[in-house]
Amino acid sequence: MSQSFDVVVIGAGPGGYIAAIRAAQLGLSTACIEGNPYDDPKGEPRLGGTCLNVGCIPSKALLASSHHYEDATQHLGEHGITVKGASLDVAKLVARKNGIVDKMTGGIQYLFKKNKVTLLKGYGAFVGQTDGLTQVKITDKDGKEEVVSAKNVIIATGSKARHLPMVAVDNKIVCDNEGALNFDAVPKKLGVIGAGVIGLELGSVWRRLGAEVTILEAMPAFLGAADGAIAKEAKKLFEKQGLKFDLGVSIGDVKVDKKGVKVAYTNAKGEAQTLDCDKLIVSVGRVPNTDGLNLEAIGVKTNERGFIEVNHDCQTAVAGVWAIGDVIPGPMLAHKAEDEGVAVAERIVGQKPHIDYNCIPWVIYTSPEIAWVGQTEEVIKVSGRAYKTGQFPFMANGRALGMASADGFVKVIADATTDEILGVHIIGAGASDLIAEAVVAMEFKASSEDIARICHPHPSLSEVMREAALAVDKRALNM
Ligand code: FAD
Ligand code: NAI
């Protein structure tokens, strides 16, 4: 007899594995299907999805290592510390990153055992529905098949890198995120197509390690999704660090030969250009992954961009079938996928969780970091809502000066009448942690005065948040 579960989750990324753990915590018999071995030497499926294997975690490990290298070679002098003979072992740096990934993915195996989640190794595909149960076929790496049934199926199959038709990715010379995390040496010249989150983070990693990095971007505006003031400051600081940008380009032929890569493109003025580089990263967004799911078997629909269609509760139009994370519309972020995983598990047992999508924070882990939550000034302006802003620089903060990390500022936007916080935008050291205060404030519908009145530790970077909130009412104390 085939195995039957209350919940079967397809995909063990941050959306899927968290959904499985939460469902099991709630007393539901739960299985999670995962087939991707990523770089596993034995070809066994690895848990954690894009995030742990080829996304958030490895990129942040490389960002940390490259930050230390740049400090040692360029920035420690101002502290009176001289480092002689600093050298770089790329193989060791990448091995450290791999060690962290191994530890994290292994940790999920442990969590599955602890929470009694059954791991079904292989790729899942829908077979059909009978008597209120959905059947899913799992095919393992040796081609062995098993069909399980479930009262509820959660599709959490994530996303994959979008490629361009004229650019063949081999993940050796021309790389998407997977190859770009595993270079065996620092390229002398690195080209990047796409000045989005991956282009900026991985471009920064290899620049800090010594590559000359040029980023080609199709849009005429830099970081269009960010608040305009933040984007302007970011571009200025990144260019000062040595990143080169060409905006408003149109990519033409990309040729690879023994000497490297030649990217033909047209710049914003319509002039033909060529970028010669040793390696090229293609980071032009990600696409939802529904490969091989056989959605037709149960009638689940995708929209014109390939995302699975769901309602506000992550339900598809088919009873008992849910979808979460990168495979559905919305920001492609690990914490968004996780929150949806928790919410769906809770909805299955009849609870009424709520996700406020306006309060999902964004972070770009460059140096300085960029983080925001809520609306940008540009969006609020267009909406016609009356607002006021307060801005405060890290330069006027003692802790930031002590850390030699005084670039950037915090900007708070609040409703002109009620003072409710509408958006908080940070470029500066520690922005990834500082933004959490703004998220809590917005979740509780706080006013800028609430943050301004709360005691913040001194000396700390969080005082910049408070001063920016005070500045909304034109009463910053240290400026
Ligand atoms: P995924 O993590 O993509 O997981 C889906 C899983 O489903 C995969 O393991 C896949 O193998 C599996 N799967 C697919 N089809 C099947 C099938 N048929 N059967 C069984 N299994 C299947 N987000 C952040 O919030 N912060 C960051 O710092 C960050 N950094 C990133 C850096 C990079 C380089 C990249 C590429 C992404 C980054 N992201 C970051 C985005 C983040 O990784 C994704 O938003 C997140 O992983 C989405 O989670 P998910 O569970 O929806 O899908
Ligand atoms: P992205 O959407 O952030 O940026 C892609 C960029 O490529 C855009 O600026 C776009 O205009 C540009 N582009 C698209 N087509 C182009 C073309 N033909 N020529 C030149 N430029 C072109 O996508 P990215 O960087 O690939 O990352 C994918 C997603 O992964 C992100 O949107 C984000 O959701 C997630 N991610 C999150 C991170 C974080 O939270 N810190 C880090 C890395 C990725």
C-alpha cells in the first residue's frame, strides 16, 4: 500500500522545509520531497534549496571573507595596523563557504528527524486526485518510482536563474549564481550582466578580491526598486569602491574563446561597445521552477510569467493544493518563502495567520548594506498621500565613526497627518539588522514619534534610526 500523509511538501528550500517542520509541529503527518543533489559528492539530495546551497548562505560567506580581505589589504592602515604579506587562497575561501553550506544543509536533516518529517528523496510530479487525496509520484536518482497520497500538497519548488537567449551559461566562463560562487581564481576582468541584487553582491565579492568589475544594466535607472535617495548614494559609493556601471544598455552577441568573453552591447547613447572579460556573470533575475511537476494532471494553473496562481492565502484553485515561495508571485526572498510556509501549515489546521506583504524587508548585502521596508518616497509621491521625511547620516554617529563605517544614512518616511511610518530606507553599516526595528514598528503601525521616543543604546548604530525618526519632526538632536 502506498504511503499517505496529511501534508506532502514538494521542495526543501526555505519555504518547503519550514512548511514541513511547522506542519509536523502542528501534529500533521508530513513528508517533504527533494531531489536536487546540488554539489553533493554522492549525488544524494541536499536540503535547503537555492538559499542554503547556491544563494543566501554561500553568497554571504563569500561576502564576509572578501570583506576581511579588503580590510586587511586596504582599510586597516587607518587604525594604525599594518598588515604585511596578506595573501589570498581562493580554494580555501571557497572551501570555507562549502563547509558552512554542508553544516546548514545537514542541520535540516537533523531538524526533519527531530520533528518527524519524512524525507522522500527524488523529484515529485503530480499524478491526479481521487477521493479528496492528491497523488504525487517521486522518482529517485536511480529512476525508482513511488506514489504517495496526501490530503494537502504544498508546492515549494522555488526558482532558477533566468538566462538570456544569446548567452550560453556553462558555469565555468559564463556563469549564473551557481558558477559565480565557485570561481577557482580571481578573474582579472569580470563582466556582469544585470545590476540587481546578485550582480551587486557577487560583483562586490570579486571586486574586493581584486577583479576589475564592470556591470552592464538594461534599465536606465540604477536600483529602480529602491528609494531614489538610497539608489543615488549607493551608486556613488560603489563607483568610489571601483565598480563600473554602464546603464541603459542593450546586450548583443556574447562570444567565448580561449582568451575569454567578448560582450557586444549598445550603450544608452546608441553606440556600439564591447566588453572584454575573463569571466561573465549573468544575473538578470530568476524564473519560477515548475519543471516536471505535471501540473496539468490536477489542473493547477500558471500565469503568463510562469508563476503558480494562488489567492492571498497561497491556495491554488485546486482543493488541497497550495503554493509558496519563489514559485508564486511576490518578492523572491527566503524570509517571504518561510513566512508563507508557516502560514500555510497553520491554515491547514484552521488557524488564521496573516502576512503583511508591505512589511517584508529587503536587504542587499553590499558594503555598506542597503535595507528597506515599506514604500519608497517615489511610490508614495505617485499615490498622492501627503508625507514627511527625516534623514540622518551615519557620519554624525560616534559608533559608526569608531567602526570606520560612517557612509550612508537612514531615511524615515511618515504620513503627514497621522505620523504613521510608511517606509524606512537605510544605506549603511549593519542595515540588515537595523531594519528589523523598522519592521517591528511598521507591523505595530507605529508612528515616527514612537521610534523617536524609545530609548536606544549608546553608542550604537541604532541611534541613527532614532535620529532619523526625530528628523521627521525636524528635531534631530545631534545634527
Ligand atoms: P528554493 O530555495 O529555490 O527551493 C526549492 C527547492 O525545490 C529546490 O531545492 C529544488 O531542488 C526543489 N525542487 C524543485 N522541483 C522539485 C520537484 N519536482 N521535486 C522535488 N523537489 C523539487 N533571499 C534572501 O532573502 N536573502 C538573501 O540574502 C538571498 N541571497 C540570495 C543569493 C543568491 C545568489 C540567490 C540566487 C538567491 C538569494 N536569495 C536570497 C533568494 C532566496 O534564495 C530564495 O528567495 C529562496 O531560496 C526561495 O525559497 P523557496 O523555498 O521558494 O525555493
Ligand atoms: P534582480 O531582479 O535583482 O536584478 C536583475 C537585473 O538585471 C535588473 O536590474 C534588470 O533590469 C537587469 N536585466 C534584466 N535583463 C537584462 C538584460 N537583458 N541586460 C542587462 N540587464 C538586464 O535579479 P538577480 O540579481 O538575478 O537576483 C534574483 C533574485 O534573487 C532577486 O530579485 C532577489 O529576489 C533574490 N536575491 C536576493 C538577495 C538578497 O535578498 N540579498 C541576494 C541575491 C538574490
